[in-house]
Amino acid sequence: MYPTHFDYFRTLRAQALFKTNRERLKTILTVFTLFVVVQTQAQLTKTRNVLWALPSINTKINGIAGGLAINSDKGNQQATVVNGLGIELIGLGLIMPMGGDPPLYREENKLLENKPYLDSVINVLSKSPYVVNGILLSSTGAVDVAVNGLNLSGLYTITTKTKGVSICALANHSAILKGVSIAGLYNKSLETKGLQIGLVNKTKRLKGFQIGLWNRNEKREMPFINWNFN
């Protein structure tokens, strides 16, 4: 079973409330992370080459994969890896903005100001049941997908991890960004190693630059350009 952004927040918040001992919390999260990794590897039971349809449960697709969305109605109980080109004709980016920002990216979430807690969240979110190694094209936007390469989305994107370039017309959310994130309105991440470009850019942890009307990281808030390399 694979937690989503929302499952991570609910689970980790409960652990933070009931497990005040920091080392016990880190141990629980480490074991949980290992469980997710093992499950991801074990559930890729099928391989399809050249051309295949999405969603496709527990499948590694080498080539072109296309469909309504990479996510299936099985939710967090499936795994899909695309090596090549992934095409979402609709995606989930059309409905996600209706609920506002995911809990992990909201200003009132003060739990992420705790460094061990933030480290644990980043560690868990670095593993995703949905992975695209190559190019992901989504008409509205991908949700809970890890992209290694290029992500192009029409409206609204929530990736667990982006390693490469992510371009979105409205908003980019990436728990972990290693590369470049460009959005017409705003970029938000938990950890950024690279560059954010948008009207508003926010990250909890930065090694790189932010360019926009307003930029925030753990060190400072500044208009136009911001940076941190600590």
C-alpha cells in the first residue's frame, strides 16, 4: 500500500502528536520507508514494451504510455513505472485546485518547521509508486508522480520528486526538486536544489536560486531574486 501526499500528512501528524520522542519517531518512519521501497519493487509484476495504456496496475512500461491519467482507481495500492514518454490526456490537475494547496504546503502547517520531522517527510516522499523516467505530458497536471526528466503540465502539478525540469501553466508543487521548476503563478516545494521561477516561489529548504516577484526560503524573504547555499 502506498500513501499519497495526504496520507503522509495525516500519518506523520498523528505520530508527531503521540510520539514526542524524536528518536522513536525517526525509527518508525525509517521502517515505514523501507516497507514502501520493498512494496514498490515487489509489485512491478508486468513489463510492457513499445506502447501501452494508462492507468496500468503494477506495470513497467518501456516506450510510450498514454491514457486518462497515470493514477488508477486502485489508489495507493499500485505501482507504475514508465521509461520513455508518459501522456495523460486529462490527469488530476483539473480537480486538485478546488481543494486548495495540499496540507504539506499550507502556511499553517507548522510541523515542517521541525527539522527531524521535515527530514522524515522528505525521506518518505522521495519514494513514489508512480514514476516517469523520461518525459511526462499532462493536459491538466500530474499528481503524486515522481519525474526524472521533463514534466510539462497544463494547469496544476503535485509531484513527489522532480529531477530535471518541470513546467506548469499555473502552479508547481514538488516535495523534492532537483533541477528547475517554472510556473506561471507559483512554485512550492519542501526541498529545492536548483532553481524556481514564478511570480511567487516558496521552499522550506533551498540550495540554489529563486526568481520572481516574491521569494521565500528558510533563510529570508525577498522580491525578484533570492538564494541560499547553506
